[in-house]
Amino acid sequence: MTDLDLVARNLWRKPLRTILLIISILVAFLIFTILIGFNFAYERSLDESSRANRLVVNNKINFTESLPYAYFNRIARAPGVTDATHASWFGAFYQDQRTSRFVGFAVDPESYLRVYAEQILMPEEQKQAFIRERTGVIVGRDLAEKYGWRIGDTIPISSNIFSQRDGSRAWDMKVVGIFSGARPSDSTTALYFQYAYYNETITFGRDQIGSVSLLTTGPEANDATARAIDAQFANSSAETATVDEKTFSRSFLQQAGDINFIITLVVSAAFAAILMIVGNTMVTAIRERTNEIGVLKTIGFSSPRVLRMVLGESVLLSLIGAGAGVVLGGLALKALESQAPFGALDLEPVVVAMAFAIAVLLGLLTGLIPAVSALRMSIIEALSRR
Amino acid sequence: MAAILRQTGAVIAMNVRSIPQRLWMSIATMVAIALVVAVLLGFLALANGFRQTLAGSGSDDVAVVLRKGSNSELNSVMVRDQIRLLGAAPGIALGADGKQIISSELFVIVDGVKRSTGSKANMPLRGLGAPGLTVRRQARIREGRMFSPGTNEIVVGAGLLREFSGFELGKTIRFGTSTWRVVGVFEAPGTVFESELWADAAVVQSLFNRGVSYQTVRVQLTGPDAMPAFLDFVARDPRLQGLEATSESGYYQAQSERSGFLIRFIGWPLGVMMAIGALAGALNTMYSSVSSRSAEIATLRIIGFSGFSAFMGTMAESLVLSALGALLGVAIVAIFFNGMSASTLGAGFTQVAFRVELGPQILLQAVIVALLIGFIGGVFPGWRAARQKPLAALSA
């Protein structure tokens, strides 16, 4: 019988207690995997949905304020800018605005498809149709599936901001393309239609655009380009704020709340609870075996060997619980994927590695007190204690 | 019957008094339950505070008029002719000057910096006239003074000031090309108005290129009973077909109902998961309590105590531990989080500052979860205590 067998048998001497401990540990790692995994996916989606050399120009007052259309051409000609496009928020919905609101922008088709080429994937002939067709609209695959829209359909899209000059609030748009995102799992629930169509039918806000997106010659040119653009419009009727896309998305998402702070707090609480439970149970479990440890020492087990066995037991317990928790957490993330506002919720290898490291640490920590007391114990003392 | 009660009482007292013998295990269980309660209660109190702020914002005798379908003040646009027509509606209260109290307002979004994250956030800047203050009786100036009509002066809500930087009293702010000075701080406790900036409507119109348009209208009615007639008038008048009126309390109530996301998708699932972990800990503690007292229980059974009393003793011990844990959890939230200021993006697409708020209903929910852990954690070990064979236990 090897030491490992002995450790395993010790672990299962009271199966119910061990199973309960494993459940406690499992829950802590399940919470860890889901929350940290979610956070990683969120960070990754920020990275992937933004290109390092793509900047966004908004009105300096706030991104809900518009910019004059004339700015677009001036920005496109600014030093360091290789390409530019613009987009205007439409407040789009289909039939009932309580249940069917989605992201909808009026854009300049040709330049938008260039600047966001990696995010809007569709066949070349659909791209050409979008550029050609004045009332054309391209819709994300998920959105098209949800409402059963097909290419060639004419659909009424309403706005909660604008109305047409004839008083109607629905725009008839012809589906000319259905696009998918950069990754197959990316959620595609947006639609884009022609700015020209939008601009000539709205009753107010004409010749205004929501924002300008542009590509620079490279990330190293970002700062200089942003400064040059903002300086160009300083003291004009609409001053601009130019930032890289990732910074913009992050500050937008942070409006909801300090996500990192909440996740840290909750994960710490879960681990603190589990540390208390497992640590105390391990102490009791080892104390029950004081006599046995005395016997082991009598028949020649060295103190360090006993120490290793006790620590081995607590680390093994921790790893079993953590492994199960991470596996369950990975499954839970997959199940939550359709609810998440951003792409795939894969279990990142780095999350698994972090969980492993924490599990080993938890095992060592919970085993430490009983292990040290087992180490210190003299044989006489151990054998006489009841 | 009386004998059973007496027996049970004696065993319960014995059990509870023996808790210190298993001090560390009992404390571990208590702390675990306390953390479950604290996490769950934290989320519930966060959501509760937000909901209370929205629910407390509206008055029953003020009507909000928006462009039909706009759903929020930001998306709404109205012209002066439409507003003039509203004056013909029944039930509008008269001000001290004898004029109808109709407040035409603008609602624009400007950038502020959130103190907790340092990132940009949406602040509502409301353009108001004199009636704007009459329809908001909760508001009063706390420091400085009100803005003077026709000037680039601004007053800031106390909630906004707490959560966001850049709007301190006396500061000069630039929105685009216009420069504004903060001349006062107002408070309107427990309402969303505290998260707003207020300035003169005419100045906002000209500096934000809004021409002569407004975005929303608030109408002070003679009383809550005048509301149905007013809403009916707006709904029926053919010249007002582009508009839509609601009571202000109903308007914010509807927004508060859409705010359950935090609890439904994070608070409860997390609370339940942690409760399962704590339950495993509680069961372990109670099983070891039963096994460490097996000789004691056996002795009691032999001298005539019932199995039921052994069960109840274990159950009571478990419930006491979970009740203490619940108490500790509530104390953690009450001391460290209750009243804490927080902010999030509200339905109006602007930040709403609110305070974390405990309430009787959510306290009850959290305590029930804790006692449920205690109950389940006591049933199975209690069952083992009641069923254990006395002689076998003594000879072991």
C-alpha cells in the first residue's frame, strides 16, 4: 500500500462528510468559474469587437448629441486617417417597442462595410445590393431568424425618436442582406440602413450624424490623430471627443456599474465561507485520528511523511471539488451563452489554471493547522490522547 | 404530552449549551450562513434602493406629457403649439400668479465622470422654467442659490454630486462651446431628480441649438382625482394625437418595474448556489455534533427520553446557529452597505444615483433562506440522533 492509497482511504473513511465538503468546495469554484469566466469573456469581447486603430468621434457634450454632417468629410481628410464612416442611432423597433427593440443605425453603406469589414460578413452581391438600394436594409442573422425575415422582404421598421414627414413612424425597408459576425457564435441582432433614405425622410435632425468611426495608419498614430481632430473643431458649434473604440465601449459598459468590484466582492465572500467550513472540518477530522497518527509514527513513519500525507489529503479533497466545480461552471457558461450580450462564453484556459492554483492553495491552507499539529505531536502524547 | 414537552425542552437546552464545546465548527457554520445572507441581502438591498428611488419620484397629481411612442424624455420632442393646446385640458392647477402650472422642459445628456470608476457617464441636464420648481415640491436648495432665469447658471442635485465629479459648487463647466457656472446644490431626497442638473430652459434651448422646441411637459393638476379627466382629454383631442400623457407616479413606477434584472439574474441564483455550499457545511457540523454526543444521547434514551426529544435537540441547535448566522449577515449589510451611495444607468438612459436600502420584505427573504439552511441542516442529523441504537452507541 503506497502513501497515496493511505491518503485516499483516509479521505473516504467518512464518505458523507467528504461528499459534503466536496459540495462546499464545488459551489465556491462554480461561482468562481462563472463570474471570472464571464469577466474574461467580457474583456475578450471588448478586444475583439474593437480594432486597435479604429477611433470613434462623438460630440464632446455627450455621445447622444449629434454632429453636423459636414464634419464627416473634414474628419476623413484629417492627418493619419486612412478611412472613415458615420452612423446615426435610430431607436429602431419592430411592431411593439416594448418587446422588440434592437440596435439600428443609419449608415453610409460603402464606407461602413469597409471600416467594419471584420464585423459584418456577407456575400459580395449582398454588399453591392446594400450600396445600390436606397431603401435597402441589412439585418443580423439572429434578428432575421427571430422574425423570419428573408432577402427580398419589405419590413416596416419604426423609430422611438423620429417620425416621417407624412406623420407615419414606420419606414418600409427592403431586406437586401443578412450578415453574420466575426465569430460564428457572435450575436448579430443589429440592423443597418442607408443614411440617404433616413436623412431625406426625417422631420428634424437633418444633415446631422451621430458619430464618425475612422481608421488610422496604425495604433501608434491614434493619439496624434485624435488630438488633431479635436483641435480642428475646438470652439466650433459642436466640439468633438475622439477616443479609441475600446475605451469608448468600456466606458459605455461601465455606466451600468462597477462590474469588476462586484465580482471581486462576491468571489471573496464565497471563498471565505468555504475556507471556514473546510478548514474546520479538516481540523476535526485529523484530531479524530490522533491515535492513528501515533501508531503510524510508532511503526516508523517519519514526521515529514505524516505531514505530507495530511496535506495530501486536504489538497486532494480541494482538487476533486474544484475540478467538479470548474466542469460544472464551464457547462453553466455554455448554457448562459445565449443570454450574454457578447459572443461566446468559452472557458478560457487561464481561468482553469487560476482555479487549479487556488485549489492547491486552499488545500494547503486548510490542511496546514492539522498537519502541523500532527507533526509536532510526540508518539506518547498521540497514543494517550483520547 | 407535558412530559414530551419537558423532555424536549431539557434536551434543547442541553444541546444549545453544548455549542461552545464545538466552538470553531459552530462559528464556521455561522459565518458561512452569514456570508450567504450578506451576499443575497446585498443584491436585494441594491435593487430595493434603486426601485424605491424610482417609485418615490413621481407625484399622483402631476401629469407627464411626451411625444407618443417616445417612451422616455430623451427621445421626446414637442413644439410650442402642442403645449399651448394642453392649456385647454381640465383640472390644471393655478399658481400664485394666477397662471396654469405647466412646466415645459428640455432633457439633454451631458458627460460627467463617475467617481468610483473614473469613466464617463451620462448626466441629465434639465432645462426648466419657474413652474418646474412648483411641480417638484420635494426639491429645495441646500447650498448656494437657484439659477437666475436667462443666465448660464446651473444647480446640481445632491445625489449626482455624491456619485460624479466635475459639478462641485462654484465650478465653471463647459458643454461644447457654452460655459456654465454651478451656483447651487439642491436636494430632493429619495427621488431621481437628485441625479439631475437643472438650468434655465430658454438658455438650454439656445445653447444646445434646440430652437423653440421642448421635450416634455409636466402639468400640475388640482389633485390626484383630476388625473383621469386630464389623461382622457389628451387621449381624445384630435389635435393632440401626437402626444401621450401619464401620471408622473405611473411613469416612474413603470420604469422601476423594468429594473428587476439585477436580482433575477444575479442575486438569487448566486444566493441559492452559496446556500447549497453553506448547507453542506451546516450538515457536517450537525452530524459531528450528533456523533460527539452519541454517548450522551444514548444515556438519555436509556433513562426514558424519547427519540423525538433527541431529534428536536439537534434541530434546535441547527436553527440557533443559522439564526445567529442570519443576524451576523444582516449586521454586516446594515453596518457596511446600508445607505451606501451607488449609481447605475436608468431607463431614461442617464445615471440614477440611489442609496442601498434594507427593507422589511427583503430582510424577511434573507432570514428565511438562512433558517431554511438551518432546518435542512438539522433534519437529517436529527433523524440520525433519534434513530441511533442506545446500547450500540454506548458500547462503542
